[in-house]
Amino acid sequence: MFTLPLILALTGTVGGFHVPHDNVHDVAWATMADGSTAILIVTNNYSKVLRSNDGGLTWFPVAGDGLGQRSPRQVEFHQPASGPALFFIGTDAGVYAYEPQTGVVQDVSFGIGGHRSVISLSAPLPGSDGPLALAVSEGEVFLWDSNQLAWTPSLITNLNDPVARVAVAPQFDSTASPGPERTLLAAFNGRLHVSLDGGGTWNIHPAFPGTATGRSDDWITALAFDREFLTSGIIMVGTGDWDLNPSSGQTSRLWRSTDFGATFSQVNISLPGPVCQILSTPPGPSGSRDFFAACLVFPNVEDPETWVGVLRSDDLGNTWNDFGNWQDFFLGDFGTSAVPEPLHPLITLAFNPDYVSTGELLFGRAEGFYFTNDRGNKWRQLHWRIPQEIRELDSAIDPSGNTLIYAGCYGAGTIRYDLGSGEVNLLGANPVTTVRPVVCSPSFSDDGTVFIGGWEGISAWFEYFAGGDNPFGRKGWFDPPANPDYIRSLALSRDFDGRQGSADQSILWSSYRFGAAPRTIGASGFGSNLRSLNTMEGGIELPNRLWKIEFTSAFDPNDPNGWSGIYAIVNKQLIRLENDIWKLVWTAPTSIQDFALVPGFSASDPRIFLALYHNPCTVLVEDGALSGGSVTATNLPQGDIEDWFISDLDLPPDFGIRPVVYVSTWGGGIWKLDLSSALPAWERVGGDFPPLWSDSISLLPGFETHRQMAVGTHFGLVTGADLANAPWKYWDGVPVRRDDYDPGFRFFDPAHPDNTQPDRVWPWEFIRETHPMTSALSINGREVKVASRDGAWLDAFGIARKVAFHTWKGPGAGTVHMRVEDPQSGALLNALSVDLDAPYPLEKAVVIGVGSSRPVRVVAEMALDSGEIVLFDGMTFLR
């Protein structure tokens, strides 16, 4: 089995100017009955519960029984003295249990109500007869009865605390007299509640009596027992404010008790922010037990006051040190986050059950997932999302009748799949690497045009078969005049034709960049003529970026009254554009995830199918207002689809004679609903779907004849057909392109004048695509890293038979020394050196092979004379 240093082998991700959201709210690492280990992580947004049974090498979804429609926040493994050993997953609306041997997920919210926000879970040591404790942000503690399989209330405070904490004495003994063996702790609004009788009675500790109300008040942000609490009597408490934008600096303190919680003393330590997680480990490789602590504020290379990493105490919490590991986090960009602010304090630490011999821990937070195998001395970033995760896809037919599928990936740019030949191509150096929308032109067989959007803006791909017949005379990638912000949705008019001189080249996109207002822009002429479309009826600004856009056949780009005949979704609202103004059509009870207009949509057939976040999962809206009537909404049958989160929805072109709705689900495969049935019910499409999560679905051209479809998953493309037991095909062996911004790369610059720890990571400089050095060359993304000091080096892990190091030859270029090692043993597999000096600039891929596909560690070290540089534009791992 591969160990965690190989976790990057399948889990790298990327984005120019953009650190991917590999956030982890909580992690549980446990030993199963057969001796194997399992890791569960919960991450941001709905649906994101992931498991690994190979030490973190690969990650797969945990879903079912409605878990996908919840926002997971906490996970804990509970192995009682009697009863089943389960992972418990706390969400924004209940608790779920996951049985790792069978993979079954079950809602186990019995006893806590249906809408409780779980914010903290704590279990005693495996084999103890103590309870699993749960704290909800509404100010209550519940205890799990492993025999009754239900929760019982233990503490009601009538407070509300989004950073509530609960802790159970590790060696809990329900038969003991009240005291240390039956101690429970709970923190709400700065108060520490203590129970010495297993939750029967509670008292407020006099050292922590206050009630916090605002973020700048003093909250209890962390609780931890020493694992040997019965002999040491040690309890650790973290307090402080958790205002993410403090005006006068954050306050934070760490408290320690050595008398079973009777008294507490403040630990002498300076912290940049509140400690949000404290972990006590069993004896490690050194033979001593460790305490670890992590702060809300992360090291920022530009702010020395934040230079505190993950702390460790070697004397049971009396003194603390990060041993310089603050520098290990310099490669992360933590200035922005996709995680809502109230969830930022959800920071996690977990140790390998075999910590005594491995010294391995995992560390997760709002932006970033990390691993150490030396008791926290050095950390490296990990990922659960991979570059070839397909977020959106589209398909079209070329002039020869071949079906082409274009996949927009989370780091690998755009991949083209030829369904007939089986050929797979990375489309050159992708100017947009982290792709969201992918849209093929309705006139694709003539104009060969594909639009993509993402963090780096909009780009167009012109297929070579079109011969450059477009307004720019281009082939391959081209950036049309467009908004450079983060494109989240994009659509083309139904009569769009990318050829030179065509009458309709209308585009509509919606963009968003953290800290800036969303913008929705209509454009004609490939974006040369822009119009702002950010206003709703009544002069109200759009509340957010549009999540999806669809043109109707009623759209006229030359209407003197403004653009009309376009639908979109934003949050809970379905909206329609009329004369450049958005009008509300319908407001859903929960967020709208996707929608599709019925083929042939018109005022006489104004049906729109929608997928929602929560139940009802699917709704039919009829926009009768188009013909002077009213808007109606009808819930579609739910049934088994209620167990899954719907990630995409599509309708077939022959919907008029075969009214079937198709949806892809997160962790549940592809489903369909035949509305022509006497009793419509959701059923799975095809045979067993691979254990992957699905982001998108495309019914392929000619679907009415062959019923074939493509599905974008977190491991790339899967294709199949809506035929009885039709097998699903996973497209394996696709080259993986990682941009230089991939968090899987560790950069080192030992000779940098500010680097006081040369053996730790240090960020390299970068230059933009507009720099004179790169402006004449095609680059992946909008930037490229630069090594300018001798001895600078980088490394990455992957699975490959060949690895290509993307760079340039040219005047003043230095030498790159590459070697490939076995990640476990460190044995050298291959090495080469290439002098990149040349009389004129030329793109260069330094390729090194290892024979058959296998896990590898790739190291590239730069040998630079004075004034020389090496440019680095990422690597491709060929399998």
C-alpha cells in the first residue's frame, strides 16, 4: 500500500492566479476491523464527504440517504465497547453514520431534531464504553447511545455559538464514580461547561464564566484532553476572538490544567490568532506523547507577525514550538477563500493510528490540506481534487461526422476526446487552466469554435479544420476581447456562427472575483462590443453571479429595445432577460443548481426543468407570463433521487416524443425520470456507475438514435448509454497537465537573500503573459514561474511513465538537472541534464521516462550562472 507521501500522485490541482479550494473542515483517521486504515474528510459545500482506503492516494465520494444535500462540517470515528464502529458526519442539518466495511450511509439524526447545525463531535478512545458527544451551534449537547442507535439530550444552554466545542474524557468509564473517568466538557459563547457524571449534571467553570456575543469577544475556540488524562490530569483550552477583519488585532490565549480541570493557568506563548484545534497523540517515534495546536491565522510571507505554523508541545502542553514549519505554508494563498467566514474556524488535526512508528499527521483548514511524516517538523500540501476533474463539458460533431467531447478541467485546462477514434488531446498550452464553462458553437461543424471560461477569463479554441475562418484568422487558442475576471457561466446565442462575416456572434457571460461585485456582460462580435446586463427590474443590482445561462430562439441581437429571450439562474431565482433588464420568473425554496429549457421552448411551450439543492430535488416551471398568463411550478416525483445531490440536468432533443429528464448526481451516478410513464419514478441509467462523483453530463449529438452520453467526473471522462445494463467506460491514461501554480509543486530557493531556512519551501517569482520574455510564446495559464538563483529547485509527485518539464530555450537560459525517484525508497529511476541556452526563444519540453507507468517523485534543480534564469510552466505526467 502506498503511504501518504504519495498522496499527490493522483490528487494535484491547479489554476493561474488561483489556489484551488482543497479545503478540509475535519478529518478522521481510523483502523478498521481487518487492520486496514480509512480516512474520511469533510470539505466545503454540499456533498463533499470523501474517503480514502489507500492511505490518501485516492479519494472517493461518500454519499447517500440525503447526505449530498447537506453541508458537512465534522467527522469522528466512534468504536464503542459494544455496538457498531462508525464514522459520524455532522452537517448543517443533522448527523449521518458511515459504515466503512459496507459503504452504507444512514441519517442518524434521531433525537436531535431535523434541522440542527452540528459544529463539534468528540469520541473517547476506541473500545471505551463512553459516549460520542455532539454539540450543535444552537447551544445543546447530545450523547449517542450505541445500543439504542439514537441521541439523548444532555445539556441545553439556550445560547448560539458557531464555534461551539465538546470533548469526552479519552478513557471514559461509565461504571466509575463521578470524576475524571466520566468527565465531559462543552464550550458555548465563552463559557466552559463541565460534567463529572457523564453528562447527567453540568456546571459552569468559574475560570470561564463569560458569555461572548460578538466575534471580537472572548470565545472558547478549542478543547482537548490529554490522551492519558486519568494519570496526567491535563486539559488544554484555547480562547480568543475570531474576527477575521480585526481593527485592533486579535486576542488569543492558551490555558492548561494539570489537576483534572479544577484550575487553569495561562501558557506563556505569543499567538497571531485564536487556537482553533488542539490534538493529543499517543507516543510517537520519539517515545513521548505530543500535543499539537493550529491557529486561525496562517503564515503570510509578507507579514512576519503571522509567522506561526502548526505548533507542537513535547512536554504535555507546557511549552510550544513550531520548529520553523511556518515557512512550509508560504506556498499557499490564504488572502481569499471560497469558504464562508463562519466556517473558517473549522480547523482539523488528525494522526495516523500507527503514529507510534510513522509520526504521520494530517492538517486541514479553510484553504489547504497538509501532511507530515516527522511529527510536524515539516509539512507539505496535499489535495483531494485532481487536475483532470471535469467541471463542465460539451459535445459536437465535426465535418467528418466524428463526435468530439470538450472537457473543462480543474487545472488541466481543456481536454478533447474523440469518441470514435478514442484519441485524447490536451488542447495545447491552455490560456485558461481552471475551467468552469465549456460551450461548443451551434455551428461547430462549420466554424469549429469552442469557448471556455474560468479564473483567467475567456478564451476561444478554433479547430484547424475550419481553416482560420473567423474574425481573427486564427487557429488554436485565441483570447477575444473580453472581461478578464473569473468567468463562472457563459452561453452562446442559438444562431451563433463564428465564421468571418456571420450575422450573430453573441455571447453572454457572468464573472466574479473575490472582493469585487459580480458582473454580467453581453457581447457581440466575439466580445468586441460589450453591454452591461447587471440590473434587475426595479433598478436592483443582480445579487450574485449567474450560475447558468441559456438563450432561447426568441433572442434577436439587433433588437433596438435591448436583448431579450435569455434565461438564467442566480441563487434561488430563475430570471429572464427582457430589454436588457432581468425579471424574476420564479423563486425556489432552496438554491437552484441547474436548469434546462424544453427543446422547442416558446411562448406556447414555456416549460423549464430545474434541479434544486434540497428537496424537492426537481421542479417543472412553466413561464406562462410569456403569453400573458402566470408562472406555475410543479414538483416532479422525488423517490430515490432524494438521497442524492443533483449536480447537472439535461433533456434529450427528442423530449417532445420521449419526455425523459436526465440528471447526474454527486456520488450516485446518472438517473432518469420518464414522464410518459403512468407512475413516473427515478431509475438509474445503464449498469453500475464507477465510484466517482459527477459534475456534469452531456447527451451526445444524435442521442435520439444511439442514447449515448458523456459524464464529467472527478477522475476524468466516463461515457455510456441509456440502454439496459449498458456498461460505463472510464477513459483512463489521459495525460495530466499541471500548471506552475499547481499546489502539488514545492518550490525551494535556498539562495534567496530573505530565506533564513534554506531547506524549506520558498515561493519563486513569476512573470505574466504580457512580459517581453513570454509575449511571443504560448504559455499555460497567464503566468510562468522564474528561477533566477543558482540551486533553486522544485519537486512533485505523480503517476507516470514519462514526465515533461515545460520551459523555454533561449538567450540567458540556464541548465535544468532532472531526476526521477521512487517515492518510497528514494531509489534513483532516471536522471538527465539539459542546457537551455539557445540563440533565440523556443518552447522546450524536457522529457524524462521511467519505462512503465508508476508512482514517481520528480525533482528539478537549476544550475544558473550569473544573470541566467530558467522559466517553468508546469509539468505533464504521461501515463
